[in-house]
Amino acid sequence: MNLRGQFIGALVAIGLAFTWSCTLDEPADTNQDPALTLDYTQHLSLTNLTWDPVRVTGFKEYIILQSSNQIANSPTPVINQDVTVLKRINDVDVTSLTVSTMLFSPQICYKLYCAVDDRFLYSSTLCIQQDIDVVNGFYDRGCHTAGQDEAVVFDRVNSVLSALNYKTGTITSSVTDGVLSFPSLEMSTWTDVTNVFGFDQSPAWLRKYNFPALTASNSKNFNQILWAANVHNQFVFVATDDFGNNFQVLNSSNLSFLHSIQGMSGNQNIAVFPGDPLAVITIGSSVSKKYSIDTDGKILTSADVPARILQPDLQSTCAEGTDLFICGREGTIINRNGVNVGTLNTDINASILLNRLSIDEKKAIYIITDNGVMRLEIADISQLPLVTLLTTYDLPALSYADLIPEEQIIYVIGTSFISSQAQTTILRYPL
């Protein structure tokens, strides 16, 4: 159900919020009517606030307030549980601010204050009707493949698998699936047929679903933990703790066994690089192996490689291209030779949650959390090992299911409980 524009409550409070009312009262009160003008433009999930510079003697700072309701005119900024400080700027020449969607409500209101000597100047309240796509459900797992306008998402609270049109914000089909619990999902197209694959690490299930009907067509159970699965055309490569054959090649049509070898145990991710033969690398925190696979799914060679990932994550959080693979809390970048060639995040207090590549594979697009603050970041990785951060957008504190980069837009799917109702939101950012 598309709930575009309906009120769903405030999700995130930014800045300073108190349960009682207080004022930022360095300068003295003034009874002056609004003297400033606050304007805006909107682009996707971004709002650009602008104002004229206040070039007067005694300038101290600009203060931008934010609320989901009208902000009353007051000679001093009044801060309470409904009105928060969005930004304080002490440079008179900085007269714009780009704001990501942070409060989820029908409207978002802003007011500009300027501290000058012993008084404040202020603007009228600027209220903007927000354009947000929301569907009911706690969809915190997702997958997508190029050429589709629908992502497949999993509501693990209600055990529902759904096809979500992320451009229109509508659920197009849903099925109940009581087998998967905390799955990693992957959508794959081979010979013009698209299917969805989901796996749980423990209990170790691998399941295949028809798309877009989402009916389950094949399932396979493993005796030990299923660390990772990676679908590539006619094959599914799996890494398990099954003794003697913990690296396996399956047929993606029916999940039947093709070949196996004693590989490596423990938590790991799988990277697949196209070619003849295919290059498949299983990557752990202390050991990694590279395999060559022929067109029949037979494992031809096996060799140790130096690639390492600090704390391998769910396979669906990784980014995979034709020559690069990115995964782990550091956003470790690995090439097809099994060599670490770069890192997106070097801050030990931060962790990357989702990695994706732009269509041309020259940019990395990822969600990072830093001491509880979430950001969407875009980095240039065309000159590795140099990684250049290009753009950062603040994000609401959600559980994120998927990032879908297209030519000019990044679609971000995230979910949260609001007033006991699970809701999933689609945000859009320029690329």
C-alpha cells in the first residue's frame, strides 16, 4: 500500500531536544517582526535552504530550527521536544544548507535565526510538504538486479517476501515464507529468466523463488552453517562448514550438486569474477582461496590468495562488479586476483553496513554508521588504491535493506517501527 504523504510520526530528532522549553538567549530579546527570508528548493529526498547574508556589524551566527509543526515567532529561538536545532553556522557568507529527509511527517518546518550583537533577527516559518513513499512492513532484507524496477524485500517480523516497485512505492506481490528467518537475498537473471535466491546461515537453508510471483521452486538444506552463497548465471557457489566439501558448486536451475572441494571453514564471503574459466574467491578474515571453474561447474584449480576481510558480513551487504568486490565493515576492496587494493573506511569507530557499485563501477556507494550517526557516502574508486570521498548525505536511523544505484539516482530502502507499526520507506538521492 502506498502511503505517500500520510502522517506517520516523527522518526528522528536532530540537534538538541529537551522535555522542557528553553531559549538560546545570549543576545537580548527583540520584538522585531520577521526580518529574514528563508527560501528552499527540493530535489529527490533533499531540501536546499537558502537565505541572504546578514552583513551587519556584530554578526555571531545563523541558527536553523526544525520541527514537524509550525514554529512560533519568538524574539529568541525556543527549543523543546518539538523544535530542534538543525544547524548553527558562524560564517556570515555561508547562506545555504542542504538537508536530507530526517523527520517523517506530512510537512517539515524550518525557521532561520541570526544572532547579531545583543539581539536575534529571524524569518517566518517555512513549511514544506514532503514527498515520501512508505509501505507497511518491516522489510530489512532486500535484493535487486539491473533491468528491474522491482526489488524483492523480506519482512522478517511477519515472514513475508514481497516484490516492491521502488519507483512507485508500491508492493506488487507478496507471499508468506516460514522457512527463512534472517536471510541474505540475491536476485539473478540468466537466459532472460529472473529468480530470487535466499539463504539463512543457521538453520542452513538455500531457497529459490520464481519472480515476480515469488513462489518457492527449490530448496536445499545443509548439515552445517551456510556462511555464504553467490549466484552467477547457471551456478550457485556456496561456502559451508560441511566436512570434506565446504566449497560447493550447485546448478542454479534446481540447486542440484555439481562439484565440491575441501576449502576453508569459518565466516567468509564469496566473490565471483566473470571469465573462462570463472574466478571464484572465498574471503575470510585470516585465510582466502581462489578457485577456477569451467563451464560445467567443475573446480579446476585451488590456491591461497592474500585477500582478507575484517569481519565478513552477510553476502547481500557486499558489492560485486566485473573486476572489484567490496565487503566488510571497512569496505575492503578486492580485485579478481585476490588482492586487497583499497579500503573505504579507516575509522575504527565507524562501520559500513551496505556496499554497492555505480553502473560504471568507478564509484563506491555505501551506508556507514559512525557512533550512531548514519550516512550515505559516494566515493571515487577509479584510481585505486586512492579512494576519494565525493559526497555525503545524512540518513535517518533506519534498518536498511538495499541500495539501488541507477544512472542519476540512488534508491535507498529502509525500515523502522513507528508507534508499534512497522513501516518501510524509499528515499532518493542524486548520484
